[in-house]
Amino acid sequence: MNTVKKRIVVKVGTSTLTHSAGSLNLRSVEKLVRVLADLKGEGYEIILVTSGAIAVGTAKMNLSERPKELRVKQAVAAVGQCRMMHLYDTLFSEYNCTVAQILLTGEDVDDPERARHLRDTFSALLEMGAIPVVNENDSVSAAEIETGQHRVLGDNDTLSAIVARLCRAEKLVLLSDIDGLYDSNPRENTNATLLKRIDALTPEIMAMAGGAGSWRGTGGMATKLSAAQIAMEAGTDMIITNGSRPEGLYDIVENKPIGTLFKAKEA
């Protein structure tokens, strides 16, 4: 599949967007928005896949912990999504950028006809200069909230890879709370080595994935490797890098080594 040059999907995780208590990390969000707006000004087409709705909604509703009951999780996701889009709209507007909200369920990308309409919507938004802001529709779909209950989606790492494939993005960048893929858990092994480039997802590479991340999110390295497989097969390079330094996106678009690069298969 031929990719579209200078079209980039950036996925930002909950742990990057929020403080440990779940409230929005305004400094982190502001830095990310500034870099994305600057890249757009350089001529890049940006699609932002964002997590965080449940964590933000939990904080907004003054709940002491992430809800356990599904219907309450979906309710706080609706509250959190509203709060997040308001902030994205406000911050991007400061840089004269227009955002558009797209909430997806598994059926939207699984059904060929709906996927075609979705692809056309993305194309129209990008042609008009808008930045699509994408999240799974947690208030309707339980796929991410109850991971594993749907065969298509279930986490925003996978969602971002599917969006990248759908939009034929040149690059997919996963902004996480870790610098990239290590040969062992760097939080447990101080001698862990960062892997700079992966050309094939061998069984040995797949075995390096650990468990899930923090309570605020649903993803771990396993979901990122699953996303890498989707992206690489679609002809899209994928990079995992630390979301605390969104300025690293400048190096990524210039093809400088940062984080872990999962090199797409040649067409």
C-alpha cells in the first residue's frame, strides 16, 4: 500500500495526558499541541489519536478511583471526552488550527462500507486543513473498557494503527511513558537496552512485551507490538517514544533516530 508522504498519526496515551490522580496535565497537553500545530505549519497532515477520557472523567466527577462498573465507566468517559475536546479546541485555536472529533467503534472500521465512508471523512478533513482528533467511542463501545471483548479494537494503540492503515499514513508515532522497546523491563533492570530499530516482529521480539501500563490506561508494550504489526504490514513506519518530550516529533519527521523504529515492509 502506498503511503501519503507527510501524513502522520500521533497517538498519545493517558499517562502522558494526565497526572497520577487523573486530572489533565495541562503543561504536557500544551507542549504536545504546540509541536503538532508547528508541524502542521510545516506542511504535515496530522491525525491525533487520544486516550484519557475515562481518567479525565473520573477526576472531573470527583471520584476517588476509576469506576469498576461498566455503565459508570462509559458515563465518565462521556464526561471526560467533552472536557478533553474542549481543551484541544481551545489550545489548537491559539495556533489557528481547527480540530474535528471522530469517535469510533469496532464496527466502523470492520465494515468495508463504513470504513470507506470513514476514510473519505478523514480525507475531507485533512484537505480542509483540520486536525482529526480520534478516540474509541467508550460511551457506546465496551471494547477498550473491557479489553478483549471485540475482535477489532480494544485499545488505542491498535486503534491508532488501524487509523494509520486506513488513512495510508507515512508514520505512526506512539507517545508513551517509556522511551521505546527494551530487551527487558527498564523499570526492573537498570541494564536494559533500548532497541533502536526493529525490521521484523520475531517471536523473540514479541516475547519482550510486558503487562499492562498504569491504572489510568489500558495499554502495555504488548498492545504496542500488536499495533506495530498492523502498521508495518500496511507500509507505515511506527515509532515508540517518550510522550514527556513531544519535541522528539521534530526528529522523527526528519528520520533521525529516536525511540524505537519499527520499519515498514517495503511495497
